[in-house]
Amino acid sequence: MDTMELVKQYSDEMIQIRRHIHEHPELSNEEFKTTELIKEKLTEYGVEIVDIGLKTGVVGILRGKNPGKTVAIREDIDALPMQELTGLPYASQTANVCHSCGHDIHTTTLLYTAKVLSQLKEELNGNVMFLFQPAEEKGSGAKQLVECGFYNVLKPDVFVGLHVSPEFDAGSIGLKKGPANASCDTFAIKITGKGGHGAHPENCIDPVAISGYVLTQLQTVISRENHPVYPGVMTIGSIHGGKANNVIPDFVEMAGTLRSLNPESRQAMQDAIDRIVKCCAEAMRGHGEVTWEKGMPPLVNDETVIDRLQAAAEKTIGADHVVTIQNPSLGSEDFSYLFPEYGPGAQFRLGSGNNTDPNTRHGLHNSKNVFDDSCLMAGASVLVQFARDFLA
């Protein structure tokens, strides 16, 4: 039976479930009710639920008629700590928590991918692993899957998934071969000097003045040290020092993020930040140190997997609804912890905007963004077709 027709019969049901999840968002590692709902639905569909020790999140297994390869489909389930301002009748009922990144779309899409594939298991030569991942917004959820040994249940031969993208029209998808999302590392800088009276700076070592020079010099990491063909972003998002206008403080603290698409460039920029902070502070008689929290690697889409996704999309939503993405995003996605480390994989963009409602174009992590429900059918159709083709 045609995949689009199989999915289409559940279009109204998908919208209802998606809106229910949207009304009841849960923060990272607190997705208890969402987890219960997923387990309830998967059990209803006849999908085996495997307990690997996750606090929240679900791993489901669908075994086809014959043995064969394993397709792992991963989506995230958590929400963001921000107040929704859409005014929708199904807006978040939880104060300061909302699905403005579209993970309610992701969860629903994977649920109905599981439902449709469960009806097709007699034609599948292999298995489908459904990974409902917690805590993507904290960048730790995929690592939790790894730490709990998800790959010991079945070893995936391929990973696929999607992420909503308001810049593309609902009903379409976007494909990008190679690097698609950046790595994300965070760092804390502490500049230590010698505090004292603001009237006598000669008796002090001013960490505020040092921090100004450090902040300025750090801009040269991107403009003068990183190779221009390797995109990179460094942002200092926080700086704090002192509490009184006539007191020179003992220290100043800054915090920032570094993003890159290239492993060598990523390391070189980290080394440059360490050097600049240390040497600039020492040149002004202070002390500078950097503490790193190494985050997710770049997300690099396998070209063969992208080709397979394109073929699946052309069979379902049509070639005219497939967009080739020219430029990667410097945003990050912790799906990158799973592939290529545990097998080849790719993530595609699922269009969720339209030209009727300008609120559908605000962008992710915007409290007023509205996601067009019609994207659900396109996402589920492409995922189902990919699995059918891979396990044919």
C-alpha cells in the first residue's frame, strides 16, 4: 500500500496527539508524563519496549517478519524553559515551559512512524529501533542513550531523524550532505587580579580592565586564527565582576560558547582561547584561566543516507518538495553523539512554515513561533518510506 495513504489515514489523530503533547511540555530529564504516553502508544501498536535504565525516554523495537538489518530512528521529547506567547487554544498549560523548538512535532512524528510500520512488519526484513530521546536541550540526552548501552539491544546499521525548520514550507523537507550542524563547547573564564579602592588603582590589579582587553583579543580567534573556509562562532554571553562603583573587584567571570564544523579547527580555536586568556592577563599582572565543558561533536550527514532519504521523499511527498540546503547551521544537535560513532546516519529538516500565518516563520526557540500541523504527515511519510526501502 502507498505510504502516504497509510499515513494520511492518521492525519487527524496525529494532530490531536501533537497538540496534547504541546499543551503538556516537560523539561529535560523531567519528561515523565511524555514517557508514559509514548510507552502507552507503543504498547498499543505492538512495539516491544526495552528497559535500558533510562530515567525518561523510551527505546522501542519492531521486529520484521525476517531477520536483517536494523534502522534506528531517533527523535527528542523535551521542552524549553520559556513562556509560550502564541495565544493558541492548545498553548502550553505549564508556566515557563513550552515546545518552541518543536519536539512535540518530533515525538508525534516518530510515534506515528512506529504505528504505520507496525502494520507493515510482515514486509520488513529486519528491525526498526525507535529512540525517543530525553534532554536534547541540555545536550546530554544522546549521551544518556550511549551510557545506557542502547546499541547492546540491537546494533543499528543506519540512523535517521528529522528536525523541524520554520524557514521551509510545511510539506517539504531539506537535505544537506556532509557537515550540517556545528559542535558546541562551552567555557568559563576567570580573570583574577587584586581588589581595592577605586580611587587607588595603582595599588590594585584591575580584573575589569584586563577583561576588557581579553574580550577584545578573543575576537581575533575567529577573524585571524581560524581558517576562513572553516565556519566558526565564538560568543561571550555572560560577564560579571564587582558590585560597587568605587571598588575594584578581585576577579571577573565570563562565560561563552564555541562552535565549529571542523574537528581540527575546533581544537585550534580552543587552544587559542586558552593562550589569549592566559597571556593577556599575565601581561597586565593578572591571572587568567579557562575551564572547558566539551560538548557535542559536529553533526555530519552521510551522503549515502541522504541519497536514500531523498529517494524516500521523492516516492512520498514528491521531488518538488525536496530542498537542497546549501549552508550548514552553526546550531548544534546532540544526535551527533550517535552517528557516525555507532553507524552511518543523517538528519533532515522538516518544513513547518507557511505563507498564510507569519507566526510560522519566527524561528526556533521563539516564544511566538507556531508550527504548521501539516508537517506531521510529510515527516512520518518520509521516515516510514525510508525504513520500508532499507528493510525491503
